[in-house]
Amino acid sequence: MSVVTDRVRNSKLGALSLRTQLVMLTGFLLTLAIAVTSLVAITALRSQLVQQLDSEMKSNISSVAPRAVQGDFPSEDETGHSYSVFVLDPDGNVVAGSNPASSTPALNGWTRANSSKYAGQGLSVPSVESGSQWRIMPYVSSDSPYTVVLASPLSRTDGVVTLVRVLTVTFGLATLAAALAVGWVLVTRAFEPLARVERTAARIAAGDLSQRIERYNPRTEIGQLSMSLNVMLTRIEEAFDAQKRSEVKMRRFVGDASHELRTPLASIRGYSELYRQGALQTEEDVTKAMHRIESEAKRMGRLVEDLLMLARLDERRPTETTTVDLLELANDAADDAEATAPERDIAVVGLESGPALPAAVTGDEARLRQVLANLVTNALRYTPEGTPIELAVGVEPGIDGSFVSVLKVVDHGPGIQGEDAERVFQRFYRADSSRTRETGGTGLGLAIVAAIVEQHNGTVRVEQTRGGGATMVLRLPQTIDRDGAKHNPHTGEIRE
């Protein structure tokens, strides 16, 4: 079968369009069906006409034969049919007869013995003068030594069959032509969705990934193909868009990282050249230069560590997860902040001015601690000295009926407004280009927070604090306790 398929594919037929091949195949099948049907019908018709002729001769031979032996041959008016009647002697020689036809059947060899064998049966014999056929029926009487043969030419039957054959061929060809024309129209209409798919694919191949296949019936095979292609194109377009965004983001990231690293490297190089050239004359100048070199090296080290952290988070490496209580992490972060800034009033409170409640989540404890440390450090760094900071912890109902664990870091500084609030979690983004360097930050702290929270299937965003300031809101899916209980988000009670 594969050999035949390969031959068809490699032949001229394989170079034709699919529509043409289908119409040609349909025409071939119709031609075969018409030919077989016509052959069967014509054969059956001729057989029926011959049987009818045999039946008529059989019904008349018993009355015609005795009279023919006596020399009395009946007329057409008496039998209703123009028969030829021949009387043969025992040796098969014609001794008398009545033959209104223009030709004569070949009766040689029809002896009495042979005639007795086929008496009462219709037989076809050729004509003596031409290639036409005769239908004969022998009759043998016990009262006479002679054999009577009733014969009728098949020219009339052959004429009817020929007429039917001509009509069948004519109407068959007309039907075939009409069927091919209708088939071409129907196939063209049926292939119109496929043609749209082809045109859309051509535009997509030219680079327009926004193209989609429209106006299709989802219940057909072409419709299902169109749906699958649309889904595939959507995913391809999303993948290309994601790749473009990633490339843009990567280029910006590399540019920002290069810019951030250039400043400390320039400082280190400058002080090093001053020292090498002997421009630092006093011990105080040398000490100041070494302090600046050390400070810039530490800053560059923090930047590199943050970049490595973001690279690891982007790779989404699997981490060890456990059940972590955000309330416990908030208390630890508050204690660490008080040790760093003892003049600050740092408190752990609950949501909506209520008591702080346990908020269990599943995740990497070390990274979640880093999230809180970065948020608290950000609040300490960019708010005036002496302003308080609150860490609000609790549980809130989610959109789908589940609960989420919430932690808010509330400061009362200048706040973050407008576009800054939307882009503050981007890497190296800052509203004041000099703020990070002045405060010693790398510009990646909140970007690390966003990456870790996304890895834990949570969200983080900035809101305005009542009375002024910024509130960093962290939401993570709540985790069921090991005993299968959940905390009530309003009372803190354990619900089984």
C-alpha cells in the first residue's frame, strides 16, 4: 500500500491540488458505478426479454407444431407473433418451413436425437446470412418422425438492448458531467475554510503573529483544526512577546547592573591611582581613601550578592518548604529592627487595629525572613528618623472562599506616589536616582521581595498609609495546620 501511495505522490496526479484530486477521484468512482450499474441493468433486461420470448414460444409451440407437420403454418394473427417455423427430418434437414424474416437460423446438426434432448427449451443460434442471433425452440412429437423448430430473430430484442445501452451511456455521461460540476462547487465551498487557513498561515509565515482563523464551524474537522491553530498561535505569540519582554528586561537589567557597578569601581580605581601616584601625603588621607575603597567594595559585594539572588530566583530552583507563621517572623523582624534602630517605635499589631493573629503559610522560611528584612529595612531607610513602623499580621478571606495570610509593613514617611508605586518592585528602579547611593542600597531589595513572593504564589503591592506614608502589603495562601485546623480570620480561634 505504501508503494502505491508513493507512486501516486510522485506521479503527475500527486502534483495536482487536493481539490482537483478529490473531484477526479469522485468522477472515477461515479464512472465505475455508472458502468457497473448499466452493465447489470442491460444484462438483466436482455435476459428478461429473452425469457419473455421463450415463454411466448413455449405457449404457442404445442399448437403450432402439429399443424406445421401437416403443412399448415399459422399466421401472425393467430399466434400474436411473427414466428418462423421449420420442419426437419430425422437427419436434421429442413423439409418445409415458413420464414417471414429476411435471414435464416443455422439449424445444421439438429437431428431428432439432438432435438429430443433440448425439446421445449429456448436456445440461441447464429444466423446463416449474418452475425445476428436467433432464438429457437425444438418440438418432437411421438406421432411423427419430424421435428418442428419454432424460431424468432433476436434483432428486435437486440435493438431494444442497444437503445437502452445508448440511453444509459448518454444519460450516464450527462449525469457524470453534472455530478463533476456540482462536486467541484461543493468541494470548493467545503475547502473554503481550509483556504482561509492557508491564507492565514501565509500571513503568519510573513511575520504577522496576530492573525487568527475566523468564521469556522467548531463541529467540523477543519473547525477543530482552526481552533487548535488559534490556540497554538496564541501560545506562540505569547511566547514571542514573553521573549521580547525578557530580552528588553535583560538588556535593561544588564545596563543597570553595569551602571551600578561602574560607580564603585570608578571610586576604587580613583583612590587606588591616587595612592599609587603618591598623591595621598598624610596618614589621614590614606585612611580616608582606604575607608572609601572598603565602603565601595562592600557596596559592590552587596550588589553582586543581590544579583546572584535574583538569578537563582529566576531559575526557580526547588526549595525546602515548611509551615511558617508570619506572626513569628514579624516578631523576629521587629526585634532585629529595634536592635538596629533603637530610637524607632516598631510594633507588631493586628489587621484593622485588632490583635496580631497567627498566619500560617507554606514556604522557605529563610527567604520569607529575607522578604520581611528587606521590607523593614526599606521602611527604616526611606523614612525620617523617629517615625514609627507597624507590622500588621492576620488572615483575610480570599476571593474564592479560601483565606490568605496577610502581613503589612506600615511606615509614616513621605510615601510612594503615582508611577513610582506601580514600578517600585522593578529591578534598579527608584524615583530618586541618587537615593540608593545615599542610603547605601543596591536598588534590588524590593525586586528580590517581589521575586520571592511570586515564587510562593503570593502578591505584594504598595498602598498609601492613612495620614501619609507607604504600606507594603504581602499576601500569601493560608496553610492548614498539621492537625487540619485553620485560624478564624476575625477572632483568632482554631476552626476544625
